[in-house]
Amino acid sequence: MLEPSTAVQYVKGIGPRLAEVLAAKGINTVDDLLHYLPFRYEDRLNPRSVAELRAGEMATVIAEVRNSGLFRTRRMPIFQLTVGQGRNRLKCLWFNATYLQGRFQPGQMVALYGKVETDRDGQLQIIQPQFEILGDIYEEGGASEAEKKAAASLEIGRIVPIYESTGQGRLTPRWFRRIIRWALENLNPDLPDPIPAAVRGHLRLVSPREALWKVHWPDAGESFADLQSSRTPAHIRLIFDELFFIELGLELKRREQKAQTGVAFQINDAVRQAIKKILPFHPTTAQKRVLKEIATDMQTPYPMRRLLQGDVGSGKTIVAFQAAIIAIENGYQVAFMAPTEILAQQHYFSARQILEKAGYRIVLLTGSLEQDRKRDVRRHIAQGNAQLIIGTHALIQDRVEFERLGLVIVDEQHRFGVMQRLKLMKKSDEAPVGTGASPFQVRVGRAFPPTSAEQSEAAQARASRPPSPATPEPDVLVMTATPIPRTLALTLYGDLDISVLDELPPGRTPIVTRAVPDERAADVWDFVAKQIAKGHQTYVVYPVIEETEERELKAAEQMHRQLREKIFPNLHVGLLHGRLDPDTKERIMREFQRGEIEILVSTTVIEVGVDVPNATVMVIEHADRFGLAQLHQLRGRIGRGAAKSYCVLMHGNKVSEEGQRRLDAMVHNNDGFKIAELDLELRGPGDFFGTKQAGIPSFRVANLIRDRELLEAAKREAAFIIAGPTAELSKEEIARALKAMRARWSLTYGLAEVG
Ligand code: ADP
Ligand code: MG
């Protein structure tokens, strides 16, 4: 008897060697194997007859081999197979397929699948069809007649599942059919259903057992369209399962976070005044709304866990600063973390412009500070002199001691992912990995009464109260500039509350974007010269995927030299890249900000944060090499003032098909949400969400784009469970669902302790 958790190597026909091949595919257990779903189905119950075939359709054909052979053209060898039904013929061609020689015998039955076309003579053909030779299935079945018949019945006269081959083609669809069939037949028939009856009822879910059987072996009457689009009841049950247990974990996580002790910040008139005082402009309605959401959270005695989402240029920074003021005015420190050093510097720069005037004490703490300076800064932080601490994730990595940390602001930009965050939370005692670092590891020093005389009444009031016995968890505000479609955000950030800045500050004119081939560079530089003559500034961006990439850096340097010496000898052309020392970077940024540099050549370090409203042109070299999200981020650096802005996407002659699609998407869209959706489509959810980099397996059966509705349903049902027992939901059912959730999380994400 097989259990879902049984190692796959105990399935008949799989030994240790094949188990290894399967492991490479992420198939380790019987459960994994049963979730290796067919990627399509062939209708071998009602296959198309050759006579009915029409050019242009995708078709499954079962026919008899008439003849086959290899012929050589000047360019390549081509293998040709002709099959027939009665007098009707169908030709199949495979290019470079010498390996097919001798595979087909006249008289064999073959199943073919592919796109039907007509050749030059008007004859029907399929180029490179997928095929299975059915002629020998009776031979493979085993000793007895019955066994032979049973084996054959898996291949013909029904809807047949087609699996992706693997193991260099050794594990064929046919192989999977048999293995999975055997596993299903020998699976423990009493599988409990961890999904409560009420939830099953809401969604009319079939049992897990039925789902597994029918997703592999659909009934003859099943809708073929539903099968192909993964919309049969069997598919829906499996997809829902996957999404439901993730949402359940997130929902629980979220509730637990809320149950911890946080700081209840006070917002009185003095605080309100302080928030207003720093505003250099009227906030947008969206900014006001979002600040209110944040402030409300901050006033509760629970830790805030909020995501602030807003397209580039939507004005997140000022809202974050306002939140910072609430904390500071209450006598707490604020840590503001950025993913890159340049961005930290940029935030530091704007913080000084906006907050220092108001008397707040701000420090910058980054990895590249000199040792002495670092020690100094740390002392200021530990003693509570520094109120707003801006830095990179070095802030957490180096275990900074805060005197009284109340709020952590994390600018994630486009690095995100709930899985990453949860994973990092799990190992809070180890140094965080990579840059998706979690805010939750900030070491909180013991809370002392604030020392400064400059604090507001609220702070004084707060300080005079006895310190709470447990150190409260700081509030956390995560900012992301990646617009994520709402339903997806619910999942990615399922552990956070979400605020959205969905309105751009007034007075922006849409950016005009053009894709221009490299040979027209001279025109582009003419255009740049004209814009500069009008008093505007220009960015020229070079792709550097890794900031350390030597060659690209050279290219940027060379570009800089060429622009400075040859093309714009009378202008100031600056160069900015990640390798410059912090002082130089800050100086160059300041010069650009003040308009002393007219053209700034840079690597993608300016992608984030830089804010120069007078810059109206951005020329992006090799634009086709950038990802869509990144292009959009880059473009967000312009169009920040009232003047019309232009984004020029330079590209060579040879642009990949996908590169071209990205360029087109940029030219035709300004809306970050739209672009995010296109990006998601182009890259697939795995890459889009960065789960691949995080070493987290992507979904087994769910597809976040296709299954948005199920995702919403899963979230709804998860909340229903977490809300507690009702007349239709028993305590035992809740316990069983939570137990199953923990088991799955630990298996899939190594997050056993969630919940
Ligand atoms: P992002 O959301 O990309 O971080 P920023 O916070 O950098 O956006 O804001 C983009 C630009 O818009 C900045 O120049 C900022 O000063 C300006 N800005 C923000 N809010 C407003 C507003 N309400 N009215 C006018 N300008 C604003
Ligand atoms: Mg910003």
C-alpha cells in the first residue's frame, strides 16, 4: 500500500536510478508523482480521421504507417513518414531527425499530434508532430493476454494523458502513464480529506482521490476544452488544494504577527503638526489615504506589518517619512533600509532635505563607510542620538543595537516575495542571505527613556510611563515599486496588509517612449542636445546586470568618454556606477541634482530612487536586454516634472523575439500595473516573483495567472477557517486543516514552524 509520503522509488518500475532522475524533476514522493500532471491530453477515443483534417488545426490522428525514410536536402537531412487511412494520406516531416531511421514499420498504428498544414502541392502534412507508436503496445504488456490488453487500454480508445518526457527522453509519456496508473491503483484508498466539509461545499470540490484519478485518467465524457484549460473538477480540486494551504499558512502567520506586542504610537496635535510641517507640496488623495492607513496601524498596540505599493513616482518616499515622524515624535528610532547603497544614499539625501530642516537627526549607515565612521554612527544609534537611521541591509547584517527602535521601513523596490521573507524570518539567528533581507531581524536594544530635550509631549508622556516588560516588536512598513496585480499581491504579501498609492502627483505629462535602432544614434544625440539647450537634463543608461560585471562597466566608461569628448564636448557629462566610492557617488548625484551635470551616464544603479524632475530624457542602451519591470523602473526616473519627457530605447539589429515584445510593451504602455501583467505573461510567475532565485519550488499545479479566481477563493476560505468554529465548521476540522497545512509548508517550503 502506498501512502502519499512514500518515497517514489517504491513504486513498481522505479528503482534507485530512476528515482534519481525523478528527483531532478522535483518528484520525490508518491504525492509528487501524482501531482506530475499531464500537460495535455489526446483524444484517442474520437481521434480525427485523416479525411477530416483541415489545415491550421491542432489535431490528434491515429493512422497506419505506410512508409518512412530519410532524405537529404542541401541544408539538412529530413525524415519523412507517411501514414494512411484507407485512401487518405498524411505526411509527417522531422528535420535533422536521423535518429528516427528504422523506428517505424509499415502496418504499425501511430498516434500523431501536431499542427496540420498543407504543403506546396496542397497535400496535408504535419511538421515535427509528437508521436507514439501504438503498434507494439500489445507486445509490451506482459505475459498474459489480459495484461497485454490492460496495457493497450492505457494507450488507445480513451482520452490519454500526455506527460512531458524527462531523463533525456528515457521517461516517456507512456512510461509515466503506467507508473502513475500503478501508483493510483495501489494508493491507500482511505485518504483523509484535510479540507473541511464546509469549504468543500462552498466550492463543490471532489474528493482528493477522485481528483487524482480523473486528472490523469479522465472519463470518456469529460469536456476536452476543460481538460486542456485545467478546468475540470479534478483540476480545480488539486489547484485549490495547493493555493488553499498556502493561503491558510499566510493567514495564520498574519494573525500571529498581529497577536504580538507592538508599540502603540500616540498621534496628538503636536505629532499631526510635525507631519504636516515637512510637506513641500499638497499630498495627493492617495497619499492622504495611505498615511491614514499607516497611522491607524501605528496607533494599535500590535506590530504593523504593512506593504506600501505604488508605481514609480507615485510619491512613496514622503509618506514613509511621515510615518517616520510619527515614530520619532513618540521618542522612537526609525530604521530605513534600502536594497542598494546608492538608493540608501538617495534616501539619505532626500531625508536631509526634507527632515533635517525640521530638526530631526539622521544618519547614514552603509557597508562602505570607514571603520571609524561606522563605529561612531553605531554609537549614535545605540545612544539614541540618531533618530532616523538610513542604510542598506548591512543595518541588520551587522546586528546594530538600537536604543529604542519603533519603526522599520524597508524599501524593497522590486525585490519581493513572501516566501523569501518567511524563509528569512525562520532563520533569524543566521545572517540573512542575499538582498531580499527581512526586516524582522532587527535587533532591538533595551528601551531607555529618550534623552533628547527636543521631543514632543507625546514622547515625554510615553517616556514617563514604565517600560513594558517585553520589548515590543517594531512596526514594519515595506515599500515596493513593483505594481503587482491585486490578487497576486494578496498572495505574495499575504502576511501583510496592503496600501496602494494609485494616483500620481499632479502635473505629470505622460512619457513618450520610442524604440530606436543603434544606427540612428546620431539623431538621438541631436535630440538630446536640443532638450539640453532648453535647460533640461538627460540620463544615458547602460545595462549592467551584476554591478560587478567588468565588461559592461567598461562599456559604460567608454560611452561616457565618447559622449564627453566627441559628442558633447561643451557639456558636463558625469558617470555613475556601483563601484564608485560613496563620497564620489553622492557628489555626482548632487551635481546632477543641481543641474551642474547635464548628462549622466550610468549603469542601472539609478534604477531606484534617484529623483531629478528636471531630467526629461532617458536613453537606454541595449534596452532589449533589460527585463520589463526594470525598464519601467528606469523610465520612472523621468517624467517627474511638468515638462514633457522622452524615453529612448536603443537596440541593435538583432533583437530576440522576447526582447522585441518587451520593447513594444514599453512603447505602448505607461501604466505600471499593465506592464507588470505583461511581464508576468512574458516571464511566467516563477521568474516574475523571483521564487526561482530563492530556491523555492514553483507551484506544482497552480498557475498564478490562470488561477486568479481560485486564489481569491482560497484566500476567502482560509480566512473562514482562521476565524474559528461555526455551525458548519468544527474545531476538529480546523485542527485537521492546520495540521495538513503545517505538513505541506514544511515539505514544500521548509517552513515547518509557520503557525
Ligand atoms: P516613488 O514612489 O517612486 O518613491 P517619490 O516618492 O520619489 O516616488 O516621488 C516622486 C516625485 O514626486 C518626487 O519628486 C516627489 O517630491 C514628488 N511628489 C511626491 N508627492 C507629491 C505631491 N503630492 N505633489 C507633488 N509632487 C509630489
Ligand atoms: Mg522612491
